[in-house]
Amino acid sequence: MDLKIDFSGRAVHYTEDEIAAVVDAMRNAATLTQGRYLAEFESRFAAYQGVEQGSCHAVMNGTGALEMAAQLCAFKPGDEFVIPSHTFTSSAYPFIKHGGRPVWADIDPLTRVVTAESIARALTPATRVVVVVHLYGYVADMPAILDLCRQKNLVCIEDAAQAIGSELDGRKAGSFGDMAIFSFHSHKNLTTLGEGGMLYVADPALSSLVPMLRHNGHCAYAGDRPDYWKPAMGNVDLPMLGDAPVMPANYCIGEIECALGSVLLNRIDEINAQKRARAIRLIDALAGYQELEFHRVPTTRHNYHLLAARCEPGADYRDKFIRNMYERRGVKCVVQYLPLNRYDFYRKLGFGQANCPQADAFFDTMVSFPFQHWMSDRDFEYLIGAIEATLLELRNENAGDA
Ligand SMILES: *Cc1c(COP(=O)(O)O)cnc(C)c1O
């Protein structure tokens, strides 16, 4: 088997300008962490998002941002959070680690994200927090979800790890909720050399705790000191949420990553638009095949971080399809997002129960196509042809069986 299109671990290639920005920061950064490139990246990110300056905090990865968001929830024993079962594991476990009990919400079968209705069905008197995941890069119906959260006095957190630049009603994914997180992992549409993340916290008082939480409780001493070295270089204080202490860690991101993140913000809309145009081209080219059901969104509501389809004939067909694509066409497709309640991790913690038939059905029949931004036009057209050839071959096999 000759692999022609891999499911790449890398989403984008860098331009010469982006590489130059990295080299420049390597040469000139005064410190390699917690310096001016961090401040600039956060400020430019807040401007891009259309949110208050000071509300965005760059961190080492999306999971680190989720850890801090979970800490800022200040869960009390018995508190629950609602989260889709159809997501990446780190959307959920930081909230468990910091004291929340997950209740799994189902997805909409067409959009593959949660809705206000599916969240409402998972609410109990113990619900404190709702985590919304804009999976694949598609923005969930935030106005309706926020209405529900405000009505029930729930904290709303957006996992926009996959949805940078996606918009709804002219607002960016990750600018609606009380908090939001972003990931700049190697797979994502914007990646800061493989790892990186951002935490957005709308409330200024909560947001002001983040620099201490992120950096070991480090902070400045209050007021002027006549001898700058006394009693020590800087203070270490205990961040407090009301009367509850919040333990810090080191979630810092390096200056080189931040320098790159700042310049990538100039190109992210273009990257998203190119991915979206390709997704629509592929979906339309295959519109005549009922076997594959895509989610077609020709607007900025979707950035097509990932391109996934449901195999309508069912799970057996899906497996034949992926095998044929791999063995006969050299194209590596994958299956993503085992509903979290079905993983040993969550079962062993006692969170194996869910009432999420749509998430289960989608997982059991889904296929995710290789969709890295840097795929050549030639490979992309090959991908479309390979899908068609596989669909036709499987039709013929079926006709032969009958
Ligand atoms: C990638 C991702 C994360 C975690 O981000 P990291 O930067 O890899 O820690 C969280 N949630 C979702 C939905 C993701 O896709």
C-alpha cells in the first residue's frame, strides 16, 4: 500500500515572514518567557476577538487554559457541569479534577454540537457550569445557550479550541461566554509551534487572578519598595476566590510562541477561508452520493478545522469505506471522538452513564478526512476522486452481493 495522503499531525506550514518573526524573537527577545511578546499576543488576540483588553491570557496549551477555567469555577462538593459527550477528552477532565461531576449532553445530529435543548435536558438542581464545545470549528447556537445559562444562573464556558475565527451574528467563537479557551496545538488552524493556548475570562476581577494562577502565585509587591531586592525579587501570594484559595501552577507559554502567534493572527482569516472553500468544493462534488452526509456551512460560522461525514448506510459500511480508502487509494481517514462516557477513564471514575443517542450514533458511523491546510491542490483533487472511486466500488460490491 502506497500512502498518498496521510492524516497529518500538522495543520499548517509557515510563511517566510512567520519564520522571520520567530528568528527575530529568538535573537532579540529580552527574556524567553513572560515578556513583551506575551503582552503583545494577548493584546492582539483580544482585539481580534473583539473583547476587552486584559481579558485574554496566553498559556502553554488549551488543556492548561481548561485547568484554570475549571479552577475559577470553584466547584463545591456535589456540583455538576454539563458537557457534550462528543468531544476531546481535555474538554472535560479538568473540570472533574477540580471538583465537578460531569453530566453528558447530546449533540444535534446535523451540526454535531450541543444545543440549548440538549443542554436543558441534562440540567439538574446541582448544575453550576455549562461547557459548550464548538467542535470541528462550527459555532454552537450561543445566543440561545446563553439565554438558558442566564435564566438558570449557570456559568457558561466555551471550548473554542477548534473554532478560532468562526463567527455567529458578527461575534467570534469564544467571545460569548463567561470564559473561553483556545488551543494552538499542532493540529489546529492556528498553531504556535505545536503547543499553545489562550484563556479568555470576561469578568475583570476573575481575569485579574489568572497571571498569578498561571505563574506559581508570582505577583508584584504592593507599593514602592525603597530597596528593590528586599524582601525578595517578587512576591508569592495566594490567589483567593471569595474565601476559597485557588492553587497556582506554571502554565506559561514561551516568548517565541507568542511572537509567532501574533503574526499568525494576520493570516488566520485567510487560512479559515481557504479551508472553508475547499470543504464546500468537496461537499458539492460529492453531493450526488447519499452514502456520505456532510455538514455544509458556506459562511464564517464554520472554519472547517476538521472535515467529517456520517456514513449513512451504517457502521459496517463506514469500516469498509475507511479500509477501501486506505488500502486501495492510499488515503488515511480516521474516526474521532469516542463519546467520553465510553472511555475507561470516565467509566472508572463512575461517569460511564449517558443518555446521548445522537453522539453514539454519530461516532459509530463517522469518518474524518485528512484536511491539512497545506495539502496541494493536486492531492486535494486526488482526495475527491478517491472518495468517489471508493463509493462507486462499494456500490458495485453491494450490487454483486444482492
Ligand atoms: C485540541 C483540543 C483541546 C486541547 O488543546 P491542547 O492545546 O492540545 O491542550 C481541548 N478541546 C478541544 C475540543 C480540542 O480540540
